[in-house]
Amino acid sequence: KCPSLEVIPVIDSTNQYLLERVATLPKGACCLAEYQQAGRGRRGRQWLSPFGSNLYLSMYWRLDAGIAAAMGLSLVVGVAIAEALESLGAEGIKVKWPNDLYYQDRKLAGILVELSGQAGEAAHLVIGMGLNIAMPEAEGEAIEQSWTNLSEACDSLPERNELAAALINQLHSALNDYEESGMEGFTSRWNRLDNFLDRPVKLLMGNRVVEGIARGINSQGALLLETEQGISPYLGGEISLRGC
Ligand code: ATP
Ligand code: BTN
């Protein structure tokens, strides 16, 4: 299923590596690294990527329907990762809107979808995920939020190649489902896994903050927030969700 897989021990960023090659890659091509010197998250943030303990994976995907269809894609990827980890025996894996995986209210993995392509053209996407597997406490000291490892969620850790294969296969399958039927089929898959479903949260939007109760996502992938005014959808890359 995976047309090409490059394993590169040391790299700046697996996302950057594939982004520079989108014109020549087959759909579904993957890149894995052991260490990233410049791993990145959303909005220029750093993704801490020490050697040996974690997984850094990127996949190239093309959406013929164009950039508009890429909205909400990080949600599809989040569901795929959680389902893949569950299939390997991990329990209690959750998703946090719009691009994180959580375990016991701590960040386990992050997703970064980067795009190239113009409106009206096919969208070239690079989908990156960083998954903490067994990062020593000292290595993660620089992370300013609560984080955790897959080792906490598994009685016995899956073998590394088995883990990578399960993630790649589930990602392929979820992306194909998404191309066939859009977000519709993912709302119930997401809501089952949603870390904040029916919990009090706040949304940070620049210097605006809205508090309410999270009510899952709608068929566009928007976060549904219930306030005294009722339930409203929130969509957009500049929104950050926090538990209260
Ligand atoms: P948002 O809700 O806006 O996505 P976020 O804090 O999760 O907020 P991201 O850009 O998604 O921001 O992720 C980058 C952040 O993730 C970093 O600023 C850091 O706090 C945290 N981080 C960096 N490396 C790791 C890691 N290996 N494991 C867990 N968290 C990390
Ligand atoms: C986030 O939570 O903001 C997303 C973090 C994404 C990290 C992964 S690691 C593999 C790929 N290469 C990168 O530079 N970033 C992504």
C-alpha cells in the first residue's frame, strides 16, 4: 500500500523533506526519521525530537478536489492515529481538536498538515506526526505543557516497525475514506475519541477567549462550543483549545 518509504536517521524535519519533493513523489510516499534537528509544530512552534525514543513520520498525499477539501484533514489523521494505536492494544487514547493526541489529559502526539498548491488545483499535502513512545523525562523538560509517552498507555509496547506499519496503513485507509465520503463519516469516529467531549473548555483566538462546554465536531470538522447563547461552530487554524 505504501509506494515508498525512506528511513533517514538525522534530518531537519520530515515534513520539510517531503515538501521539497512533492512534485516527484507518488501519493502515499512516507519518510521516517530517528532524530529531527528542526522538528516543527503549528505556527512555527518547535516539536522536540530527541534521538531514538519517539516516532517522526510524514506522508505525502494529493487531494484532487483541491485545497478547500484539506480543511479538517488533521481531524481525519488524528482519528487514524488513535485507531491504529488502539488496534495495537493501547487503551484510553484520545484526540484533542484540532491536531493533537492525548492520553490521560497529556499530550502524546501532534499532527502538522502542510499544503502546497493554488485554489483550483490539486492540493499537495504533507501530513506529519510526532509520537512520543518512551522519551525520558529529562529529554522532555523543555516542553512547557504536560506530555506523555505511548509506553504509559500500553502494557507492552509494540515493536517499532509494527507501530510504523499500523500508523501508515490506518492513515492510508482513513484518507481514502475521506476522499470517498468527506468528513461525514468521521464525526462519530471523532466524537468517540474526543478528550474534551462534554467538558468545560476555553478557546483562545488571538486576544479573544470564549468559554463553554465542548460538544464534539460537526460535519465540516468545526468544534462545537455550547455557551449561554447556544451551540456555535468554530473553525480555523488560529484557534487553540484548552481545558478549564
Ligand atoms: P494548539 O492547541 O494551538 O495546537 P499546542 O500548544 O498544542 O497548541 P502545537 O503547535 O500544536 O501547539 O504544538 C507545539 C507545542 O507542542 C510546543 O509549543 C510544545 O509545547 C509542545 N511539544 C513540543 N514537542 C513536544 C513533544 N515531543 N511532545 C509533546 N509536546 C510537545
Ligand atoms: C503540533 O502538535 O503542533 C504538531 C507537531 C508535528 C510534529 C511532526 S514530527 C514529524 C513531522 N515533521 C515535523 O517537522 N513536524 C511533524
